[in-house]
Amino acid sequence: MDAEATVRAYYDALREGEPIFPFFAREETTVKFGISERLTGYDAVREGLTEQTETTGGWVVDSKRLCVYEYDDHAQFSDDCFMAWTDHERGIRYEFDSRWSGTLEHRPTAPGDVETPWRFLGMHVSVEGGLR
């Protein structure tokens, strides 16, 4: 699986309510910025994304302009996405136009990893406009 297919597989896992933390590198320098949080280090990413998977559902990630640049053992991506989900604890449906970007590194697969050798070192998701 190449880097672009990995980004698309991440989107699919998010939509399906599957664990998404295994897509991230198991490093203390791994970082995931979301609309309202910053998760620094693999343990924080794992905990934060596990909680997200458990408390939200109905995810929509509609990729509009995915660009992936793959090099020898690193890749970078950017995308404009419509995204939506339901927060089950609050009973609120959220919808945003958003920007996604990040870096990936090609590394050996370890037990418990997803079926790709590419891991996110960093990911940033931000909102383009206000809440719909």
C-alpha cells in the first residue's frame, strides 16, 4: 500500500468506526492536531483517538482535493474535506469544511499495526469556516 492509499484507508477506518490510532507512529514525537485538541506522543494519540471512536459515530469524510507527495521513506499529504460526525454523549451532529495535512514515514510493520508500512508522524486537521 502506498502513502496515498494509506491516507484513504485512514479515512475509510474513520468512517467505519474502526480504530484509527494504529495508523500513527509509535513515537513520543508523534502529534495529532484536531479541531479542538492537540495530542502529543503516541500514547496520547492512542488514548484520544480511542475515546473519539467510542464516543462518536456517523462519520463522513468527503475528500475534495487529496494531494500526496511520496519520497523514498517519507510522504506528505494535504486535503480539503467535508467532515461530519455525531457526538453520542452530547447528542450533537457536527459538520465542517476542513483542511487536513500531515507527514508519513515508511517503516516496518509491527504486531497490531494496520496493513500498511506507512505511519503518520504528524497530522493537522483545521476548520475552514464556521459550524454549519
